[in-house]
Amino acid sequence: MKTVVAPHQALPALTLVSIAHGTSPINCANQSLAVVYLESEVNNEIYPWSTFAYLPFLLLLGPFAELYSYRAAILFGILGRVVTRIMLLYGTTMTEMQIMQVAYALGTAAEDVFSAYVYYVVPTKDYQWATSAIKAAALISCVLSGILGDILVVEVDASLKG
């Protein structure tokens, strides 16, 4: 079985990549195939990098945020997410996909630091409201970005690779 990653499907992690089992590459107008990996390669050689990089990043970012700055730690996470997207768009080798997963782990660890920062600045009585607002904003942003991405690819025929 092959895993097919088309340029218009460049999402934050390989766990979100569309997997076509035994079918031809995803058919999308003017989109060329970016990378083809076997499912076993994704599961055994790419994905584990984010799993095993997450804990060290979390253990480093937590104390860094407390000692220096929560905002700086969160910005490192944002940088990790940007690197993730760049590597998904332009990475072609196995090593680049592994680096992408490490960058994704940095961004994911920074999400936990962000949650801690929210609880640091919000009064105790407002924890439930703050948690609800953060989760709602995250879900709404995912939905809206998905809709916008679909509109750009299907209706406007936009390409991520120019």
C-alpha cells in the first residue's frame, strides 16, 4: 500500500495526510505528485520522530518558559509550525520528512506551554471560560482553514507550489 501526499494536501502532520490504499494518486487539476511513501515507511521511519521528539521539547520548553519567557517559548513553537509547513511543501527526502516531524513536535510541545501561559495570566475563577474559548478558537480555525483551502484548490485552482 502506498501513501500519497499531494501538494494541495500539505497539512501540519503526516497523521493528517490522505492515504490512498491501492489506488492511483489523488486526481486534482494541475497538481503533481509531491511524495510517495509506503505506509510502513510513514509508520516506522517518519511518524515516530514526532512522538519521540515531543517529550524532550516539552521538558525543555516548560522550564525555559518559567525561567525566561512564556512568549519566547510560544514563538519557538510557532517557528516549529512554520518549519513544518515549509518542509511539507518543499521536502522530498525521508530525512526532510523526519525533520518536519521534529519541527511539528516542537510546535505541539509549545501548545502545552501556551495552555500553561493562559492559566498563568487568567484568574482561577475564569479557568473554565478560558479553556472553552481556547478550544473553540482552535476548532473554528481548523474548520475555516479547511474550507478556505478547499475553496482555493477547487474553485480558484490555486497551487501551493506556484
